Amino acid sequence: MEEKNNEAESEKAVFNMALDTLQRLGKNLEEQKQLSYKYELPEYVLQAIKIGLVKQFFVQASPLLPEETVKKYRKEILSLSPQRVNTYFRNGVSADKLLGLKPFYDKDLAVRLDEIIIELQMILQKEKYFMPSYEDEGDF
């Protein structure tokens, strides 16, 4: 009897962890959506924030994803970083002087970030998980 009780408690804990994870993922997606309304920030800053959110989404979703998926995406996602380019001061007489790295918005990176989120959501859905909307979170 005690063994069945322990099994039931264990299943309940796993279910609660999965539910909590899905709620956090839903909040993460809502934060990503809200970035599109932040016109006061430069695009490269928004992209840097989105990179962090995509990384968080992956890390939080990892327990729910198949091991092969985690292995496939781990290196790419965890190495994502804002794009930067060297900037120089050009003086016609002497050699150019390196001023440092300047961040910039990378359209290809923006597309890849969206692709990653879409792919991960599709995998979660295929694994029979669903993504609760931010508004639905109180219904659990």
C-alpha cells in the first residue's frame, strides 16, 4: 500500500513539475511577444534580450524535450550571442584607429531565433505537451 502511495506522490510531483515548466514557458513566450511592442529600445538591444529569452526557453524546456533534441540544439542555442562588429575611426592621413566592438541587429539571427522557438514548440506539441496561454494559466 505504501509503495502505491509513493508512486502516486511521485507521479503527482512529475505532473506538477511539467505543469510549472509549461507555465514558465508560456510566460517566456509572452515576454518574447511583448518585445515587439518596445519601440523605445534599439533593435540590437531587443535582439540581445530575445537571445536571452530563447536560451531560457530552451533550458526550461529541456526536461520535457527528448534527449536527442536537447543534444541537437544545445550547442547552437547556448552559444547564441548578440552580434558585434569592430568599429574604426578613419583618419585620412594615418592608420585607422580601432574604437571597439559595436552591437548591431542581425536580420538572419532574428529569423533563426524565431525558427528555434517554433521548432521547440512543435517538438513539445509532438511530445503531447501543450503551451498554456498567459491568460489560461489561472485555469489550472
